[in-house]
Amino acid sequence: MSWVLLVVLGATLNVLSNYGYKIALQSVGLAWFSFAVLVASTIVIGSTTLIKKRSGWQVTLKTNEFVVLSLIAAGLFGVFLFFSLALKAGPISLVDPLWACIYSLSSLIIGLFIAHERSKILAIFGIGLYVGGAALMGLSHYAGPAEMMNTSNQWPLYVLIGAILNTLVNYGFRVKSRQIDMSITLTMVWLLSSIFLFIYAFISDPNGYKALFDTKIIAIALCMGCAAPVFMIMMIKALLRGPYYIVDPLWACIYSIGSIFIGISMLVETPSLYALLGVGLYILGAVLMAQHPQYFESGKSMPHHEKKE
């Protein structure tokens, strides 16, 4: 499966999973729900990995590897926490595009200065349109129902911190998945992160776990727990096959457009003309990036079919 198709399918599943978050956070504490989702995901990916791979786990217990995986897990804990805080307070059609914009800019910096990926003018122009579209969406005024607009003044800060952490975590996943089996890496990181979330949830809200026993919440958590390993594996595979700072912006583009569609059609959030113009720039920039993968020319991060022997 090509990395572009992995991005399209994975990002779409990512959006649907976030919609479940938005619904669930209306009736359950964000820390406990995040913990439930992460535990379900860990069980799904861990059980399937144990069936397929009975060896290779010992490398994760080496001191240096365990420390690195623990740092990635701590970052993932932060991503869950800040994303939940932002999504609980702000409209999904505004939180997700802003998250995606910051995420893409930080991915661009990592791709250029850490992964040493290079681009030519057309690809840079596409990225510029993409970021400009995200900025228009983010800065636009949303005239939705009062409950959708009653947002905390702090949620944009949560988006900023969380999106940067998200980029660093994905880069960590990409690096470690070249050294350790991808499924084993995911299992260990999610297991450690779920422990961090449990400790935080228990300290912040000792009795909050009771809300998890609602049938609707259990169903959403299980669905998200099954979906998360699938789209995470798709993302990591896409990151391994395609250039870092084109995979992430394309993922974020599809993710944002899907979130806007859900916000408008299901959550009755109404975007302004500026937001719609931003969507147009977003799509045009993504098309330029997707149609011209030859403009990204870096050894390890090139798609497999373009790698030089």
C-alpha cells in the first residue's frame, strides 16, 4: 500500500476517532477517558503483537531503550492531556485545523533541520498554501450555537503545546520504529503512557472512574481503542515510506477537512467565508505536495520506490 493511501485512510480514521472524543468528553473526565482509550489500544496492539512476535521484546528493557521509550510515552501522555483539554473547551472545527497547522509547521522544521530533507520551489509553495489555508481557518470567526462558542481562553495554548508535543512524539516513533519492531514500540509506549495517565487521573479525580461504566462511554472507548492502533500503524508506515514533512502536512490536511465537515454537519458549527477560503487553500497546497513527491529528495526518508541503492 502506498504511503499516500495510508495517509488518506489513516487520517480519516483519526478524524472519526476524534469525534468520539468530543462526544465522550461531554459526560466523562478527560483523564479517565483518555486512560480507558489508551488501555484498550494497548490491549489490542499488544495481543496481536504477542501472537505474531514472541521475540524482540527484550531489547525494550535495555536501559537506554527503555529511557527513550519512556520519554516518548511521557510525550504521548502530554498529547492526550492537552488535546483532550483543547477539544473539551473548543469547537472541533477550530481546534483541529489550528492543531494541524502548528503540527505541520513543527514537522516542517524537523524535516528540514533534523531529518535533513530538502525541497524545491513548487513543494515549498504547496506547503505555504497549506499553512496559509490553516491560518485562515484558525483565525476565522465561527458563528455557531452559544454552547459551541463558550470556550476557555486557555484552549489555544493547549493546542500550541499539544501539537508541538505531537510532532516530537511522531518523530520519536519514526526513529525508534527503524530500530525496534513497530508494533513492539507502539505497545511499550502505550503501556507506559497509560500508566502515566492512570496516575494523573487518580490524583486529579479519584472518583472519576465511575463515569467509565456507562454503556455509551464503554462503547466509544472500545471503538476508539480499536481504531487508534490501526491509524497509528498507518501513520508510522507512511512516515517510514514517505518524506517526514510531506506525510505530516497531508495527514493534517485530511484530518482538518474531515474535522470541519464533522463540525458543520454533526455539531452545527458554522464557518465563515474566511474559513471556507482557508479550506480551498488547504486543499490546493496538499494537492501540490501530493502530486510532486519527486521534489523531496532525502535518502532515508524518500519513498521506497524512489530510494537509490
